Amino acid sequence: MHIIIVGSGRTGKHVIDAAVKDDHDVYVIEKDKIAADWVATHFDCIVIHSDATSIEALKEAKAEKADAIIVTTNDDAVNSLVILLAKQLGVKRLVSSVNNEDHLPIFEQLGTDTVESPYRLNGRYLYRAVQGPNVKEFLDLGDGFEVLEMVVEDHSQIANKLIKELNKEKTLPNDTRIVLIKRNNQIIIPDGETRVFVKDIVVVLSKRNRVTQVSNLFGK
């Protein structure tokens, strides 16, 4: 994926680290020279020392071809303007941190696919929003495995199918297992005869490098 990350503060560094480790094509825009130089020497990515509210900076980061942008500054006015410019340039997925909860509706009105409130202002969540936009929660178990909580959306590839059918058709990756389903306030421990329905909340055990693939099975 071609990912643009704006800001390299505490949150931004976590996002950069995760994206680089997953071998994405990462462009970082940072207006502070010292911070920009630090990122350039510590991460394998392209660093642009510029103000991201400049459309020229976004074009230098090849925004027209970007799969996603993650904006992580501590200024909501800056974040909202960058999101607006990125949208105009055709960036496919827009993700932003929102420092003031009162500003959440503004970002939603801008068409931001995912916004993170102050209660979850965490680089790992921002990055996960790009990898799997319908992943609601996740837990890193270490050794490359994660537990993901996802909602089955309309037209999902797994909707209305038995788990044994999913296994037989090899719809799910070999290293992925559905371990729990939440439905109508009930907890279901699934077996092969359990059917997955739209709007089910499904808990999945998966390898970290399979997140995007698994997320796409649940809907886009």
C-alpha cells in the first residue's frame, strides 16, 4: 500500500513504525525540521519536510496514487484541512486523529472514513483502520498473531454461510479461525454448523499479516 502519514509525534511514530514494518510504501510529511530528520534516520521511508496543509506537499507525496492518508497532528484545524485536500486529490482512505471530541462531527461531514477520538488516540488503532477499516477492536497476542473483532457487513463473502462451508471452500486463510460470535446480545461459541449472518460481530484469531485479507472478507 502507498500510505501518507502526516505528523511524527508520539502517535505518528507508532503509525510510521507499524507501516514500515509491514513493508508499505510510506511517505511522511513533517513540518518540523528536527523531527523530519529524526524520522529519516530511523525509518525506511520517504520524509518530506513541509507543511501538509500545502497541496504541493501532498502532491510531492504522490497523493493522487495514495491508498490512504493517516493524519496525526495535535491540531484539529490542520488535520481537517489536510483531510479536505487529500480528498480533493483522490486519496482512497482518509484516517485522522481528532483531539477534541466536539470536532468529531466535522470530520465525519468531511467524508473521513475513520476518525479516532481522544479516548482512542493511539497510533496502532489509526494504522489498523487503514489495514482493516471494519476492524472494531484488536488485541496483539505476540508472535505475529492478533485477535480481531469485526462486523459482518452487507455483501460480505462470509455472510449466510456455515463455518464448515467457509473451511471447505478455503474462504478463510489457513492460519485464521472464527472463535466467537456476538449476536443479539448473545455469545455463540461456533462450530462447523454455525451460520454467520450480516451484522454479527465476529471475533477472529489471525496472523497479523492477514488483517487486510480477512477484513475484506467481512466487507469493504
